[in-house]
Amino acid sequence: MAHGTLRVYLGAAPGVGKTYAMLAEGRRQRRRGVDVVIGFMEDYGRRMTRLMAEGLETVPRHTLVHRGAPFTEMDLDAVLRRRPDLALVDEIAHTNVPGSRNVKRWQDIEELRAAGIDVLTTVNIQHLESLNEVVERITEVRQRETVPDAVVRAADQIEVVDMSADALRRRMSDGFVYAPEKVDDALNHYFRVGNLTALRELALLWAADRVDEALQRYRTEAHIHRPWAARERVVVALSGGPEGDTLVRRAERIVARGAGGELLAVHVVRADGLAGAAPELLDRQRALVERAGGSYHEVTAEDPAAAVLDFAREHNASQIVIGATRRGRLGALFHRSIATAIVQGSGEDFDCYVVTHEEAAHGRLLRRGRRSSG
């Protein structure tokens, strides 16, 4: 039996229209002849959401009693018996009432998919486990319901339901999100412009990372080896010499010019075992890279220049930053021929920046590439 597909509608905050978009897609699929049911949907009193659900078959919920109070949940067994082509199941991060077969709704969704049922679902960025603490620092609100990032990343399709902070606040003021008595408090706290802008950026960047993963898979499957610079990804080559601090800071400034950039530092360990890198300097530079939000990598190779170029191509880099040649000891790793080989070997694939530093032999900034070094 074929595994059902999963499509996730991702939003930055409540009220952006995730459930509405899910229902609209369900209606479109039904018009195409697909057997669609609502397994679980919350309209939170939002009239337009309720209207969008009209006409779609809904599987009745079942009731569980917890601590003397009744709660309703999706009737997983009823949906499995009904066996539609497509089930709409809101709020993948939801925690089920104790006594349910599964602890989390995403586990219910996995059962539906294992039975061959396609699923549409929704989630807000604050419910992703990896971002839960970040969102708490921004909003000062702890979200207790989370879903593992891997569950959402594994979806066949992720669609961002986006809305500007001002537009969402207008929707809030017009009464389309919360009841009137809750609007002022929401606008003055969780739904402040700064909060919403930060959450929106988190959602877009998280989705961009997922898209980048899909792009990398496509390039691998299609045997495309030349980089496609869909985003700014800067590789800084570290020799383990004192110039590394300068290179990392220059790379950090390049990445900071636009949103969504990525910094990767690579140090090549000679396969012949020749020493040259100072461990204490590499440790310091690794910490500097990580403080800048980048990642540090080590590779072992006979040819350091080829290894840096291979690393840059593998990671779909847009630019490489290397240090100008040092007089005397540059270490066994990076010297004039290696820097030159990186520049010459980059061809049209990368912009290469050869950066001056106090130990440089020439004291000049050399630049080759289509972008300005700034």
C-alpha cells in the first residue's frame, strides 16, 4: 500500500489564514473528484473559516473525559474506517487528551498516512521544537505544544501562509482573529509589530532552509555539480594561521548584507600528516565562526585547494574567502600556490575574495568576481 502524502501549511502566528488555506485546498480537491473529509478542524469562532468548511464532510469527533471534564478529539479509528483519499487535520503539534491512542496528533497523522490516506495539516512556527525557545525569548510566551522539526521537514510539501505584521494586526482589529474583548491585549503583547516581524522572518527562513534541502537533493539526483547560488552562502578557508580571525569577520560582513545568508568555515587537514595549523588558533576561530552563526568543518585531503573547491561546490556556495599570501611561514596548508589554485579553479562558479591581513606579504585586498567586496 502506498504511503499517504503530507502537505503542511506553515504560518508565523495565529490568524494568518492557515486553516482557511487548508480548507480552500480541500474544496478544490473535492471539485476535482477527490474524496475529502475533515478529520479535525478548529475555527476558533472565525466566521470566514467556518464558511469555508461548509459543504465538506466532517468525521464526528469522539469525547474523552479527563479530570472530570469532557474533551473532544479527532476520532482516528472513524477516519481510518471512512478511508477517504484526503483528510484535513488541523494543528499537527496538538497534544491529545490523556487516554487517546497516541500522545500527539502528528502520530495520528502518521497512522492515517500509513493507511494510504493523504493529509493536509497546519502549524505555526512557534510550535517547531527547534524554534520553541527562540520564540519564547521574542514573545515572552512559552508554547507547550511542539512537533519535532523532522516530522514537518519530511512533508511532501510545505506551503508558507504569509502575511505582513500590519495586515495581521488590521485583521485582528477588525475582529477576524479573536473575540473583541481579547483584541487590545493581543495587540499590545503577543501581536506587537516587532514580535510579528521576527516570527515572520523565522518562518520564511525556516522554510527557505527546507527548500534549500530540496534543491540540494535535486542537484544530486540530476548530477548537477555546478553551484546554483539561490542564496548567499560564503565559504571561508581557514589555514589555522593568525589571519583566520580577519577572514571570518570579513565573511561575516558579506553574509550580513542580506537575510538568509550562511557562513561555512572549512579547514583542510593534510592527508600526509604534515603539521602547520596551530590548534589554539583553530579553536579560537571555530568559536568565532559559531558566534557569528556559522558552522565549522574539517576535511582531510592531499590537495587543499581542490578540497576547498569541492567543499564549496558540495555546499552550493556563492563565494569563497581566502587569505592573502604570508611571507615565510604560512604553514604547510595555505601558501601562494594554494591560494592561486583556488582562485583559478573557481572559474565562473564562485566569487573569490583574497583578503589582506597583518601577516600578508603584499598588504593589498585582491578581488575577483562579479560582486563588489564592499
